[in-house]
Amino acid sequence: MLACEYDLSSPESNKQFLDDFCSRTLFTYRDQFTPISQDQDMIEMDASPPPHGFSAVHREAGGILSDAGWGCMIRVTQMALVQCLIYHTLGRDWRFNTRADLTPGATFWQLIALFMDTPSAPFSLHNIVREGLKLGKRPSEWFGPTSGALAVKSLMDQHGAQSCGLRCVTFPEGIIYTNEVLEAFSGVPRKEAADKAAGASSSSGGPSAPAGPSSSPSECPTADEPQAAQQAKRESSGPAEDVSGVVIWLCLRLGVDSFNVDKYQSPIQACFSIPQFQGLAGGGPANSAYFFVAANRENLYFLDPHSKCQAAFTEIPSPTAPEQLAAFACQVHPSEPRQLAWSSLNPSMALGFVCQTVDQYEDLCARLKAVDADLFEILPTRPEYNYEGGLKTDEEDPDLVLL
């Protein structure tokens, strides 16, 4: 599980696995949040059956009030991103403690506040939906893993001061381009990064153990920090000195109609043992999205955004109300793992990684090449094609590129 191995046949190891799994953050469907605006076309659709890619949703004239039935991949993307932030700031050994972690000002408290169901929260459902509009996704339209990764990358670019020193690169074509990762680390133009990328690619040796959590991540704001102050931080922050890590989203489609178990189970399962790996945003055989954080030869273990539909997340209860605080802790953490057989895994997925140094990135490249150099293609720079046309995409899900 995320580079930690457990023997589930051992009672003690199984207990440690459950403690680890249940410390992951769960975001589920929510209801009665600040309405998400919709255009006239969306309002007129209420009286007719939803077209392909849409779900019946709770609407009022003022907008959409719930993401039940359509927001599961957005919630999965939020879970994947908060896992990256937690790893970067609290470390892999962190385990959730209600009293310590839900105290106002605690790091975890600050991190989950970034995902509240309000337009002012940097990584809220509202803002991911807004970024989806730029990708051709209308409110209440289902996201794919690639759409989620692209939306989050855009939000992290906009909210650098709220990203805890992390920058983000997304590779929707399923190929990692080293110069873009190095550019994210340093803020240098891509032409300079390309020169460094050639050297980095040629000098990568065998895998080495990456360092622990960042010792000096950029400050994460509290939920009630004024937007003007957040904007001032973004404008005043320097590019290089504030970067303490990079989130990498690698988007893949491993099969046409179903996941190719024989060809791809082994390399994807191996990713769960890589220290930089932070989880898989994917789903089951239909349109259900899940966040996978562990795997063995038989199954993958996931957090399920469909598990319940709760009232909008707009505040964290006060420590002076212990019953409400305990109830909230149960809302944002799973009670037990759920399992999915490898044969039921959806072929579309986004793999999340965090590298805190360039050395860790080079180590990641070496590990991925050792797992499957053909599947995990890593190039110094993005090729410049001289022909007109585009990449071959999946007609049912244009977010995804066929391999």
C-alpha cells in the first residue's frame, strides 16, 4: 500500500494495514452546497432524460446543488490531490488522530479546508467544475481521469501559495517528458529545461530511496484567509525558491473495452510499491470512479466516493464539540477498505506521483523503466510533429489517448 507492505494473514500486520488505509482522506458526494451556476441550455435539459455523459442531478433555478450521480471522478481527483499534499507535508508515516489533526491550525485541518464545497476553497468541486468548462465539460457532466488531472493541474498553477510548495505536471498522452518536470522544479523556460533533460535522462542510474517529507514546504493557508491575501501571495512568490516538489499525473488507457490484465496488471501493481506513487484515480467497469491506494495479486483496494451523500462540507466542527468532531472525522475517512478484482478495473486511469527533488524524479524514472520500459515511456522533450492531424483518441471518452 503506497510503498508500505503488509501481510494480511498476520493479525498485527492486518491491523496496521487498516490503520494506514483508514488514515487516507475520503471525499464523497455532497448535497446543498453553494449552487453551481449553469447556462440556459443546462436548465432546459431538466425536463428531458440526460444525454450520454450526464446524470440526473439535484437542481434548482439558481444552479446545481449536489454532485450525486455525476461528481465521483471529481471527488476521486480531490482524494488523490489531498493524498499528495499530505505525503508532502506530513510524510508517509503519518496516521490520522482526531484530536490532534482536527485542531484549528493543524496541518491536516488546513489541508482539507482547501477542498471545502465553496467557490472560495482553491480545490473545491466548484473550481474543478469551472476548470472543466475550459476542457469542454459542462456542469454535471462526468469527468474522466484525464479531465480531473488537467483541471487540478490548472488549479495548482493558479493557487501556487495554497499548494504547499508543490507544482504540477500532467501527461495526458501517457508519456513523461523530463524537460516539463524539470521546468516545474525550477521555473526555467522549457528550452533551458530541455538541455538539462537530456543530461538527466542520460545520467539516471538505478533506483535509490527517496527522502521523506519536505522539511520546509510553502505555507498552506487556513480556509478563512481572504482571497486578496491569497492573490498577494501568488503574485509575490518567487518561482524557484518556493518549489519543494512536483506532482506528476500520468494518464493511461490500458485496453480498449476492458483492462488488459495479462499485459498490464504486473506493471500497475508494481507502482503501488514505488515510494513516489500516491495512488491511482480510476474506476470499475462502468462509470463508477474509485481512488485506489493498495493492491495485491487478487484485488485493488479503494476509497469509494459513492459510499454516502452527505451535507455540504463548508466547515470543520470546533474541538469544543467532540461529538460533532467525531462525526466529521467519520465523514472524511473510510471505515474499511473496499476491493475490486483486477479484471474489473476500468482501462482509463491517472497515476499520481510526488517527487520532492530532481534526484527523486530521476529515481522514479529508473524505477518505472525497471518495471516496464515500454509502458512507461520517458522522453527528454515533447516531439514536434511536422504533420497535420492529432493523436488517436477514444471516441467514447475523448479525454483518453489510446495506447
